[in-house]
Amino acid sequence: MINVGVSGPGVVRAALAKDGDGKDITEIADMVKRTAFKITRMGQLVAKEASKRLCVPFGIVDLSLAPTPAVGDSVAYILEEMGLETCGCHGTTAALALLNDAVKKGGVMASSHVGGLSGAFIPVSEDAGMIAAAESGRLDITKLEAMTAVCSVGLDMIVVPGDITPETISAIIADEAAIGMVNSKTTAVRLIPAIGKKAGDTLEFGGLLGSGPVMPVRNGAADVFINRGGRIPAPIQALKN
């Protein structure tokens, strides 16, 4: 089976940079939808031709705006192109929600079988704009947690100080799991404790993984809560209205 992943944060940003001036928020959303439609349609055509030549079934197209450290290939810069001074300032969560929704809407119309997560990813160390915002102190782990409520995934590729405790890591995972359960969405946590490093330092990965600024975690311990054990009951769904 042929499955195709299409990643085009640079294309979306370029479209907004070219024609986004003076547009209102609805028009910006329409621009993102049209751009997502075009690149998803290309992915569909490539996938169908490949499946035809290889004589295997066509599966799905996953339109996920997955950034890389390359210049311009950043989800954060798309948000800033929408009008934010910097990723992480107030309005970031709303802009990301708009982006994620518009990408999905455009992708669904362009492909007969959309799959995967098909939305916007926010891995800190793999996104040049996210790295810059974190280094300037304008993007912290709590703002990232809020952003995960509206994007495709959870806390991703975040470097934390090496002396972080297991209980604090567990508490961060619990917070993210709570967002996923309550919102019925995919979440995950990919933290990287940088042994021997503290907040403000940088951990270099190289290549696609880029580099990660070591981000501070919030003060205060959740040790007693985490060490209670047991399970948080699954959230109720049937009584929502």
C-alpha cells in the first residue's frame, strides 16, 4: 500500500507573505485552506500514480505541517505571518487553532482518503521559529501546553533541565494526558532531560532534529499528588450538551 505524507509549512507561509496583507481573519483562513488543498492534491496525484506503477493499493494522504530546522520551514513563522509579533505571545493559541482547522478542511477536500494526523505540529527543537521564541523567553512550556489543546499533537521535542525529577516529568505527562482525554484528541509528551545542563543552555542534536534551548519548568512540586498512585477516572462524555 502507498501512503503519502505531505509537509508544507514553508509553502503556507510563502502564500501568506505574498497575499496576506490587509486580509481579515476569515480571508486568512481561506488562503490557508486553498494552499492546503493544492499541496494535498499534488500528494494525492503522486500517490495514485505511484500505486498504479507499483500495482499496489493507494492508502492515505497525511497533510501534516511538520517543521524542520531549515530556514522558512517553520510553523511558528506561519503564526507570525498571520500577525503575531512572536510565537508565544497572546493570540498564539487562537492562530494555531485557525491554522490547524484550515489545513484539515483544505486537505479533506483535496484527497479521497485523508489519514494520519493532518494538521500542524509544534516540535520545539525542529522548528526555527519555535527555537527563537523559546530562546527569547516568549515561549514557555505552559504556553506550549495550551497550544497542544488545538494542534495535532502534544508537547514535542522539548529540552528540559537535567535535574528535573521523575515526579515532575510524570506531572507534565499527566497534564497533557488530561488535555487529550477531555478534548478527545491525540496528545503525547516527548521531553528530553539534558543531563548536566540548566535552563538557558542549548542542546545540539544536529540534522533534522536541530537544536533545543533548555526550557525551564514551573516551580513547585507535584510529588505528593503523583505518588498517590491509582488512576484518574476517564472523563464523562454522555452528559455534555
